[in-house]
Amino acid sequence: MVLSKTASQSDVSVHSTFASRYVRDSLPRFKMPENSIPKEAAFQIINDELMLDGNPRLNLASFVTTWMEPECDKLIMDSINKNYVDMDEYPVTTELQNRCVNIIAHLFNAPLGDGEAAVGVGTVGSSEAIMLAGLAFKRKWQNKRKAEGKPYDKPNIVTGANVQVCWEKFARYFEVELKEVKLREGYYVMDPVKAVEMVDENTICVAAILGSTLNGEFEDVNLLNDLLTEKNKETGWDTPIHVDAASGGFIAPFLYPELEWDFRLPLVKSINVSGHKYGLVYAGIGWVIWRSKEDLPEELIFHINYLGADQPTFTLNFSKGSSQVIAQYYQLIRLGYEGYRNVMENCHGNAMVLKEGLEKTGRFNIVSKDDGVPLVAFSLKDNKRHDEFEISDMLRRFGWIVPAYTMPADAQHITVLRVVIREDFSRTLAERLVNDIEKVLHELDTLPAKVTAKLALAEEAEAQNSSVKKTDIETQREVMAYWKKYVSERKSNKNKIC
Amino acid sequence: MVLSKTASQSDVSVHSTFASRYVRDSLPRFKMSENSIPKDAAFQIINDELMLDGNPRLNLASFVTTWMEPECDKLIMDSINKNYVDMDEYPVTTELQNRCVNMIAHLFNAPLGDGEAAVGVGTVGSSEAIMLAGLAFKRKWQNKRKAEGKPYDRPNIVTGANVQVCWEKFARYFEVELKEVKLREGYYVMDPVKAVEMVDENTICVAAILGSTLNGEFEDVKLLNDLLIEKNKETGWDTPIHVDAASGGFIAPFLYPELEWDFRLPLVKSINVSGHKYGLVYAGIGWVIWRSKEDLPEELIFHINYLGADQPTFTLNFSKGSSQVIAQYYQLIRLGIEGYRNVMENCHENAMVLKEGLEKTGRFNIVSKDDGVPLVAFSLKNNKRHDEFEISDMLRRFGWIVPAYTMPADAQHITVLRVVIREDFSRTLAERLVIDIEKVLHELDTLPAKVSAKLAIAEEAEAQNGIVKKTDIETQREVMAYWRKYVSERKSNKNKIC
């Protein structure tokens, strides 16, 4: 006699994942489940839920690299289990980091002798890099003030209001005051003249941005250097410059090699760059380079003994993966000057294609400059009926993620849409995007105008007809005012620049 | 007539990588090369150089995970191009992080109501987690002192001398004094009684370690809590506790659920754990959980608008990869409490196998306890002829990486070898390690004794023979003194606990 097993008792590995009970159960959200589940089920369930994330390659909001060659993917996977900080155990990986630091320092024209090792470190991103650079400035300034017998409890940094949020984090967490140079309509970067005016004896450094996140513009570091040199002569304060080249550091040396913004300017003491932006590596790698040993106070450096030699380290993070460092080295030697230059020229070419396509529609003002980070920032010529946020929302339907931002003070009335051109944004995609934007405009033209227009109409109507049933208009106004407040709060909360 | 092409002119893609000229050229170390090289060459050259790194799975120095299931590797590779911080664009990934935070908070018995969201965040590792927790304590304490009208410029933390180096980093970078409770021979963790004695009005918190890196021991957090409650009653200072559960946080709940060390103790306000240690994820993920909203000062949190809802963030790093967060969620739901318990029980078992094997040789004292982090720390009973550093060096020949450390103050004369048992360290490997250690001992027994023994013999000889040719002994002593200093400097530099 054959004993037949019922389905629920048969070996669970027989069930295909979608036939098993695991796709019927709700995934745990608050507490760990008591039992294990098969690995195939775990993989499938998570993979499927992640399908609802945006497609990284269509994420036009981000500067961060979203495509690398398969050979590099293989190197990344092979080193995914190497803990970068184990210098003793992985000496080659450590050596690769040191080579990257040297290569990038030379790219930035650091004043190094032949065979002299550069001063710098790999970080998880520009946030960590900026915090380390800021810490170095803060400590140097404190030591100088202590030696002069002056108070050192109120350090500040001078920068533009267009800074990325990590500067605000640095200021808040490390107790440094942020003195921001306000923007104005048509001038969306830090004005060097105003910046130098704001410098006082408590200023630990002036931070210039090479590649503003808002419109991709490069700030005039050369002019800042000259003006600050003048002021330093008068005051004797010796205020230095830090260049936040998060985006621009891997663009300027290839597209604009004559532009003087790096260590060629004597007051520039440290530079940070994101390896994961135009360094063409996946998210998780940044670099900070100091001009020389003197610019990095010794007391901040921790010394670890490494293969009998001293390995100085200065990072906030300790354990982390090695993959991105190896990937950065791969890109540096794989591409070389020639390769990076080709990639940047392509990006620039595609940015121009997109810009011209948008100009042809006749509906947009182009806010970004041609030179700088390859991106296109544009705003509607007429945003009274529909604004840029609506365009951004409707583009999502096609799969595109194009963010809309309001400018920071004092240009908050300007809203822009911004498309970042990365290595993997081809001309075909640029042309397709223009098509889809035209479709969106077409559709919006047929829709009723948004809330504020309605309110304006209602106000107009009320002004003209002085005797109107008060209760109706009053109710309508209350509702409109509520929604207007809701919409503008949404807009102002989107003001965090990232 | 056939025009033959010379080899150097033929299409470079025809050459196999090892036939091409790229393996004859020296790789750039200081400057970028002018030209690109083919991607196969770039891959092969870097891959080959990395062969000389240690094998991560034989790296017995590290607590950090070195193996994950292939299904998880696939999830990791698929999300390698997702920038974690783009919450708007990747809402599911953000949701997964939130679920992990909630699960871990419940694992630590955070006092949460049903459906109440936990307060916590994913970080790059325990270093960032500890800095965030320390920042929160510092700001809370400063606000309290300001409100009381008392000076707030000299904050300090009380902890044991066995702390991991990231606490020293926190202290140095965030300008907090580190008050360390010294160890003593036989007692290698923080003594709660001494710790509470050291607490003063400037103490922002007392940091206890669940799973000391030196010998895996869990500190008695319960006793610390009770003593500190007493002291707080007398002084009214309200000093809180932070538990650094970098290793222990994913061990204690599964192996020792009765042990009270987490939010069940009222003074514990925040806990950090490394997802990349016994959370069983590759390097690059840590978690910090706060007891409640009140323990995280609002002014430290940045608010980013996310799909119309507020997403508060509090991290040092900004852009980073999403892979590790997704991998952590995979592990939590794949394994569940049952799976983690099985893994930890296996680790514990294999640690006992190793310990017994070492005890059987009769040459070692076991310094680690049976309970705690599954590791075996052991020192030679007699280290006058050869010391633990030599054993560590010789084991490298077999491929094993077993580190040797000297204890911090006041037990610097004790040196230990430490083997960490991770998930992927099977019983077979444990038995093999014992065999290889026996081989090493055997070999060392035949070698001449090390330098200091020679010096001792030389000193003895000099003491006995009053009249000895000064120049010879003098020279020999100088040489010996130089090498002795070199060796002991190596030893003391290895004192950085990591």
C-alpha cells in the first residue's frame, strides 16, 4: 500500500517559490520572525518588493554613478568580503588606496616632489571628506588662537547659501557657525567679493564649490584666492580656502585644464571630490587631499602599525567595504586622461542636445550655464497655471525621475527642474526625454490650472463683485487657503539641497 | 600581394591579455597615465595584484562577516548602483531600512507601543553609530547644563581602557574627554564600581561594552545600571548609559536571552550594533537605536521631504550604497530568531572545539571566557624563548591570519593571540588550525631563542665576568638594545585595538 503525502506535508523545497506559502505571508516589519525561511523565498520576496523602487539609471536627480563595466562589477563582487580597514591583512588593497590618493593629488596639482607621498585619504563620500577637512581647519585655527592667547570658542565657516546639506551637518555637529553668502536672482553661486567681506578673525576657512548642485556652475576660486590674499595681507589672519569639488574635481582637469581652481592657488589647503560622482564609481567613495603635511594637524591622525611600517589614518568610519576603492583604481588606470576626457566630452555634448531640445519648445528658461557640471537646469517661462513640481510628478509616469527645487535665500521664488547628465545618459535618452517633456506639457495644457490660480481667480472675482454671498466665497477661500498652505509647505520642505 | 601586419600593429583586441604589452608596463602609482587601456587588461592586472592580499575567509583577526549566501550576493549586486540617500527615488529601500531599525529595536526590548516606530538609523559601521550616539549625549548634556546656568565646555565619557579605537576618535574629534577605567591582570573589562566612581558632573554618559574586542567578554551592564542609579539618586546628575554592543548585540539575544543588558535597564538610552559583525552582513553596515524620541535632541535631526512625508535623518555620511541595508533585511527575514540562534550556537561550539584543542597542547593559557563573543584568546604559558608575535608570523605561512596583541594599561605585559569564530569557520577548519598551531610550536622549539633572551644571557654573562672586553660587549649591547627597542616598539604600536 502506498502512503500518499498531502501537499502540505511534502518537502518544502519541492514547491516553487511562488507556489509556496511564503508569498502568502506578510513580511515582518516590526519584529524578527521566529522561524527561518528558505533562501530562495527570501531572495524572491525582497527582489520583488524592490521592483517598486525607481530605476537607478533613469534617476536623473543624482550625480552618483549608476553604471560600471562588467569587468569592474566582477572585481567589486570578488572584494565584497574584504574589510577595508584591515590594512595588515589586505596590504594590496591599502596600497591601491594610497595610489589613488597620489594620483588624485597630482590631478589637483598638489605641490609634491618626485616620489613624495601625497597627504590624503579615501572616505565613504564627500560628507565624510568635508568633515575631515573641516576638522583639520578647526583644529589648526584653534591651535593658532591658543598660541596667540585669544578666544577660540566661536569658529565659523564662510560659504555660499548654495552649499550642499553636508556643510550644514558639519557646522551643526562640530559646533562651527555657518556664515552663508546669500544668492540673488540670476546669480546662484557664492559671490567672492561678499564672501571675503564676511571673513572675520574667527573664520577657520572659506569654502568654495566647484560645481554647485543647483545649477552646476563653477565658483570663481581664482578671484576668491586673489581677494582673500589681499585681505590676509591687511589683517594678518591667514584665512585659508577649501574647495568642495565633489562634482567638479573630476570634470575641470579634463574639460577645463586651464581653469585655475586647485592647489595652483596658494590659499587652497584642501580639496574634496566624490569618487562616486564623476569619478565614475558606484556610491560609497570620496577623497580628500591636503596640500601638505602642515595642513593636517598631527594630533588628529591615528597611527596604526602596519607590516612594521607606520600607517597613519584619519577617517570617521572604520570598517567598510573595499570594493569602491578597488573600483576607483580600476577606473583611473582603465580610462586614464584620455578616457575621462572622452566621457566628460560626451556628457557635455549630450547636455547641449538636451538644452537645445528644451529651448526649442519655447516654454523654458535655461538656468544652468554651458560650462560647469554637465547638467541642465530649467524653469518654466510661465508657471502660473502649472508649475515645475507638476511636470516633475508627471514625468514619473514615463519612468523618468526629474527633481524640482526652489532656490535657497534670497531667490526662493525661483523653481527649477534639473537633469544631471551622467556617463550612461546617451544622446538617444536625451532625445527621448525631450519628447516626453513635450508630451507632459501638452497634457498639462489641457488640465485645469492649479490651486493658486483658482485662488487668484476667486480673489479677482470677489474684488469685482463686492456684494457676493459671503458664506460661499468664505468657505471656498478657506479651502483654497488650506491647500495653498499645504502646497507651499511641500515646496519649502523640498528646499533641502541634496 | 598580401600586406602582412606586424604584431605591434594588429588589433589589440586580438591579443590575449597576457600576450599584450599591458602586462609589461608598470602600473601607474603616482600619476594618471595619458591613455586608456582595454578593460580586460585593467581587470586582469588589478585582479592579479589583489591575489597577494590575505584570504578574507582565513582572516581570523576580524569579527566582520566574510561569507553570505549566493542569493544575497545577487541582491547585493542588483542594488550596487542605488544611492541609499535618494529616499525619494528608492522608497522601498528606505522602507527596508526602517523595518530593520524596528526589528533591531524590538530585539533590544526598546519600550515601544504596538505599531510605534522605533528611533534609530542605519550607519556605515559602529564607528559612525557611536559618534551619533555620543553627539546625542553631548548635546543633551549641554542643553541641560545651559538650562542650569552651569559651564558646559568640559564634557567627558567614562569607559574602560579596553574600548575600541573609535571611542578615542569620537573623543578627539568631538572634543570630549575620555576617562578610562584601567584594566588589571585577570580582569580585562571595565570594572563597574570604578567606573561609577569616576563619574562627575561633566560626564555625558558611561559607555559599557557588550563583547570586548580583546577577549570577547560581556561587561556587567546590569551591575553598572544599579550602581549608577544609586549615584544618580545622591547627585541628581542623571548620568545615562550607552551600550557598545558592536559584537554582542546579535549574540546575547540569541544565546543569552536572560541576560539583562539592553533597554530593559532603565538607564540605557542608546545601543549600537555592527550589522557587519554577528549581524552576518558584509562590511559597511551598523545600527544605532535610541530608547525613545526624548533621547535624540531634535536639533541634531535634518528633515528631508520625502514623498510628501517627513523623513528625519541623522547620519554623518550622505551618499552610500544600499546593498548592505538590503542584505541586512535579507538576513533578518531569512534566518529569523531560529536561524540566528543556530548560527550562534554553532559558533560557540566550534569555539569550544578550538579551545579544547589548544588546552590539550599544554602550552597555552586561555584568556577568554566561555560566555561572550565566540572567540578564543590565548597566551603562551612560557613566552621567554618565543612569544606570541612569532607564532602569529609563522601561522601566516599556512595562510592563517591570527593576530597577537598586548593588553592595554595596566596589563601591558600580557600578550594574547586571538581567533574570532565567525559563521563560516567550521569545525573542520578549527581542527586544522589546532594542527597547524602544533606544527608552529614544534618548529619554534627547534629555533634559537629570540632577541631579549639573548640580551638576558649577555647581561648575565657580564654580571658574572666583571672584566670583559668592553668594546665587544658594548657593541653587542648596542645592537641588542636597538633591536629590543625596535621589537618592543612594534609590540606597543600593535596596541591600537581594532
